[in-house]
Amino acid sequence: MIETGLKDKVVIVTGAAAGIGLATAERFVTEGCKVAAWDVNEAPESAGVFQKVNVADADEVDAAVAEVVDRWGSIYVVVNNAGIVRDSQLVKYKNGEVVSQMTDEAWDAVIGVNLRGVFNCTRAVAPHLIAGGGGAVLNASSVACLNGNFGQTNYVATKAGVIGMTKTWARELGKFGIRVNAVAPGFIKTEILGAMPDKILDAMVGHTPMGRIGDTVDIAEAYLWLASDAANFVTGTTLSVDGGLVIGT
């Protein structure tokens, strides 16, 4: 077994109640980490110590970070996984007239969780990483921001913004021994994907050179590796975990 250097390290995983976040929290738990599982919905015990946190609310984030430090004394990794979708075309035009538009509410909701949430959590955690002599910030991007995605102006904007913040923070925090990286998942088996028609899923597989939909564990393993000693000279990068989707489209 490869030694990751993560045993007993304190890890925060946001959006840990389901999907990629749950798989990631559980993977860090099995590695022997002390995991704080954040979500607005309750996470199972397998994900670690649950804290109800809305990452879009800076005050809630600050309070939750203080609780983690009070409980365990330090923080080594934050996985900024929490994310939502509110899909809509920018402008839907039919029969010579506008029939719908992306609303301010849909825009603001996704920006709040997917972008401001990453900012809030990293800003709150960074001083503790610095005080502890280093650590890792891991951010959830998406292959959608590399090629665009129909009906997802808000989502794609946030995931592209995450890549920009990742590169900036890698520059700013590297001198403190903090590595900042992003993961860009492709099509992954989650509840959202499970609700899609079979013909859509088949089309996704057809565009993926590996010939399958990804599993949440595939992303969890990527996060674990980026947090580990094995990646101690990797920072400022975005790792696509997509079965070759980007080159397959």
C-alpha cells in the first residue's frame, strides 16, 4: 500500500451528504483521517463528524471552522466539493419571441454555493493551514467549463471561476507549504445523472473513450491522491477525471 501521509490529518469535505462528496469523505475516513462532513443535509456516520453548514453563508463557514479547530486543533485539507445546478438557457427563443430566460435567482443561487462557497471556505481555512505549516486546498471544477454546456451558463461560469481561483491561490499560498489544486470530473454516477433518460446516458458513454460513466469513487481517489504526500510537488493544476471525455468530444 502506498503511504499517503494522511493518517490522523484533519479534513473538511463540503457537500458530503451524497454523491462525490460522500464518497470523498468516506475515502478519507478509511485512510484514517479525522473528517468534518459539511452539508445542508445530514451526512451518514460513515462520512465523519457531520456539521450542518451552508457554504454560501460566510458566518456559518467561520463558525464551523472554529468548531473543527476546537475539536481537533488543526486543519490539513479542505475539499471544496459542495455544488448545485439550476439549469436554464440564457434566452429561450421560440416562434419569434422570448419564452424564457435564466433568472437572477438561478444565477445567484449557483454563484453563491459553487463560487462564493469555495471562496468562503478557503478564506476561513487558509489561516489554519498556514499556522499548521501547510496542507491542501482541493476544489471541484468540471469538464463542462472546458467545452461549455448547453443550459448551464451559471454552472459553467462557477466552474471556470474555480480554476482561476485555484491558480491564484496556488501562487499566493505556495510559500506556506499549501498546495491548491482542482479536479474536473466528467460524467459521474450521481443522483442527478441517475434521473437522465437511458438514451442520454448512452450518448455520454459514446463520447467517453473509456466507454463508461465514472463512479464517485474515481473522483474520491483523485482528491485523496492530490491531498497525499505522493502529490507534494503538484499545485495550481486542474486534474480532469473524465475517462477521456475532453479528448473524446
